Amino acid sequence: MVVFFRDEVSGGPVERGMSRSEVRATLGKHEEFRKSKISGVVDDFGSAVAHVYYDERDFVKGVEVFRGGMVSLVGVDPFAFGIGKFCEFISLRGMDFVKIDAVVIYIPMLRVRLYAPDLTEDEDARIDSIYFEV
């Protein structure tokens, strides 16, 4: 299984500047879909439990990994934590985080967004997906 990772200095396996064909060669079997009629084509990599988003020139702009996927942020699996506990963990490592709406936390140093739909009801809600800005 593919592990998506990011720490203070590096990340992978999908990196900035990769084309759609390079991402597909890296992650393997995929299906294309559109989130809406006006959105671009997104690749769904079922075995990686991830969606990859591209810009208008077909270069990667982001990766969303869902619960069940393999993620390592600063050496730990954030899906193993509630969002509150994970934010405490990264704070202890000297990283800031910002609540950008009712259910999303952004960690600028890592360029990731954590999505926890139950955050409005539970400050330590389960993390359902992690979006990597590439």
C-alpha cells in the first residue's frame, strides 16, 4: 500500500510538478470522475484510498487521502488520533494550526488540511480525510 507522507522538509510520493501521467505511473490503477459538472477530472486511486486533483494543464495540485489510507505526518498516523489530540501533538512540535471553517484545520508548515465533519460537536472528532497541497 502507498504511504503518503509529509514532515517539515519533505513529502511524497506525489510531488509538486508531477504530471497526471507521472502520478498514474506512481500510484497505479485509477478511475476518473468529476466532483461537479464544472470541475476538472479527478483521479480516484482506490488502492491508495486517495483522490488526486490537477490544474488546467494536468499537473497535480493536491491529494486527498481518506480514512483507510496510509498517511504519516511528522512520523505519526493522524488517523490514529482525534483531531484535537493531533493538534496538541503538532503544537508540541512547534507547529501552528488554523481552523479555517467549522470542520477543517489547516497546518501551514505542512501544507495539509484535516477534515473532521463532527468537529462542530466534538473537539476531538475523528479525522475523515487529509488534503495535501502539492
